[in-house]
Amino acid sequence: MKRRINLWSSLDWFTILIFLGMIFFGWINIYAAVYNEEASGIFDISQRYGKQFLWIVAAIILAFFVIITDSRFYIFFSYIIYVLVIASLLLVLLVGKEVNGARSWFAIGAFSLQPSEFAKFATALALAKYLSGQASDLTSFRSLALSAAIIFAPAALILFQPDMGSMIVFFSLVLVLYREGLSPWLFITGILAAILFIATLLAEHNHNVMIAIILIAAVVHLIAERDPLLTLKGIASAGGIILIIWLVSGAVLPEIEPAVIIMAGMVISSVAWAYYIFRHKARNLLILMTFLAGSLMFIFIVDFAFNNILKPHQQTRISDVLGAESDPYGTGYSLNQSIISIGSGGFSGKGFLNGTQTRFKFVPEQSTDFIFCTVGEEWGFLGSSFVIILFMVLLYRLIVLAERQRSSFTRIYGYGVVSILLFHFLINIGMTIGLVPVIGIPLPFFSYGGSSLWGFTLLLFIFLRLDASRNEYLV
């Protein structure tokens, strides 16, 4: 049975006010970042701040139409919206305009449109549609695999553009799966994978990391099983096979990599141990061996991707952040200037339009990916804290809204919104202060760009529209 509601009074106006405050403060900082004394004024559309004003007006109109659209539209057409966005990601690879080495844009007259920005809300809708269905159960492999396919299909297409920054945003949607019942062990595995990723890039030789993992696995098995003899047998058998392969390869193929030798030894010894596990039903040992084999394979994948997929400047950025190397006048230039810019703002900032780093264009892309530098320099610690608090209040409010939903679709989509905004917020600000690699993603509602602003507006206001109808239908 349907209940009559007053749509406008049911909207969460507190969240809408935060949205309006963010886009206004973002616009002011874009004006400061690209300020031109010779321009006619703040509404001059030949300047970025003038264009951003048009994007803002269009975003507000877009938000209005999202609100007046029946909430059932977003539920029933979730998959169709998702398929259309996937088609646009395929099309942009064929006819898209190349910008900074990435074919990510459709050229429409004097303007450009980036479909990857719209893929975020479309993927969140499709994921919510699937997970809210009766056939969904994240404890089953089928449901988990289909959920992963929904998340990573657009990410894979964006990787081909290539746009590494936009691609990794989709990984944030994995957080939605944990809210909906995914095992926390996968979260722990993710943390371990991150540690292993860093260790692989920092280690001078990968086989050192592999040996460390083998020793750690042996210690874990020793503690869990309390069987020193069995553990020593495992180490001895694996080590013996590795040593034999090493000696033979040294005579036949001396150029073979130590990491390859270790992997070959582990494969052969794993076959032998798999037979033992089958005969003795040693479940814990099976789990340990699976973890060990997966870890070693992960090292190879990370090493291959870093050296063969990432471009040289991306490799250098990651190495800069990890401290493996420093390139202050090359790829590290933006990061160094960003830190200087934010730090120079002090407690209260240099004042609006008084930022020297900003005025003299020391920080590249300061109106887009590095817009937070302008906030830090001209508004100081107080302004930076205000922006961070504003985002934290918004994210907390969205979580509250998501948890009060009677519809599982709206709750899941709400957490998708939270995950995407949280990821952008943490990564964008983190890269401006040197905590994460510079990968190039916008700060929501602040960075210059029509596609990103419209994409985030759709993402947020679809959820607000769904929330406004939370009591419209009685279950």
C-alpha cells in the first residue's frame, strides 16, 4: 500500500545545505586558484571559474530533476543505466578524445564529458539492485563472484583508457559488501595484501620477501599445530626442492631469477603437501598452504604490474611516496609544491587571493586534483580543518540516513555513496600532503570539472530522493 508523502518536507535538507556549502566554497577556491586580473569578473566563462559556475547551475538543475523523478525509476532501471554506462566506456575507447595520454573523454563542441565519472553512481545502483535481490547471498561463491563482476567490469574498461585514478575508485565499493555480510577475513586479507604490496615494492629483491613469507607461514603452522616435527619436515622438503632446482638451474640456466626458483620449488613441494593434506585431512595446513601460494603469486603480479603496466611517471610517484626514491624536480615536483603550499598557510592562512604559491602557479593542476592546496594556503589550518570536518559530517550523516532505511536497496546504495565519497576524500587530501601516491582523482564538489561535479551530484541526490521515499511504501 502506498502512503502519500510531502516530497519536499521529506528531503534531508541538512545534507543538501552541506552540498550547497561545498560547491560554493569549492567555486571560491577555484576562482583563487586560477585568478586572472585581466578577466572581466568571476562569471567570465572564458575562465575556469566562470565555466565552473555554469557547471554548478547545471548541477543544481540536475539535482532538481533527480528529486522530482519517481524513486521507483532508479530501482527498476538500475541495470539499464549500468549497461548504458558500460556501453559509453566501450565507446570512449573507440572515438574518445585523448587528454594527457588517456582516452577518457567525449568531445562535444567546446566541452568534454568523462563517462567514468557517471560509472560510479551507475555501478552503485547496479550493485544495490543485485544485493537487494532474493537470490543474493554473499556467503555463496556465485553471489560474491557476480558482485565482484558488477564492481570490476567498469574498472577494467577504465584501466584500458588508461585512467588509474578513476579505476581504483571502484575498489571502494568492496566496503559495501562487508556491510552486507561479507566475511571479515577478506578484509584482513586485504590489509595483508596492502602490507605485502608495500614490502614487494620496497624490497631490493623479491625473493627476500618470498623467503620471509615462507618462514612466517612455518611459524604460524608451528604455533597452530604445535607439531615441530611436521613443521620442520615441511620446511626441509620445500627448502630441499628449492635447493635442488637452484643447483640444477645454476648449471643449466644460470640467468634464471631467484624468485622463479623459489616459485618453482614451492609449486613442486605444494603438490607433495597437497597429497599429504588429502591423506591426513589437515584442514589448517590446507588453509596455510593456500595463503602461502596466494601470497607468492601476489608478489609476482605486483612486480609484473609495477614494471610492465604502470607508466614510468606512475612508478616514480609510488616510489616517491614509499621513500624508495626521490625526484623533487620531476614527478615529485607537484607533491613537494603541494606540501609547501599547504604548510605556508599557517594557522589562519594568507588570506583570499593572497596565496603566493597559488598566484604564481607553482602547483600544477591546482584547480582540479590539487584544489586542497589553495584551501591550505589561503585559509590555513582553520580552513583546511573546516573542509575536513565538513566532509566528515557529510559522511556521518549519510551513514545515519543509510541505516534508517526500510528498503535494503536504498541502504546498500547509500553505503555505496559513502564508500565512493570517502575514498575520494581520503585519497585526494592524502595525495596533497604526501600520504598516498599522486594518482589524480578530484575532491568531490570542490575540484574544477563538469563531469565530476555532475557525477557526484547524481550519486548524492539519487540517494536523497530514495531516502525521501523511505516511508512511502508499506512493507
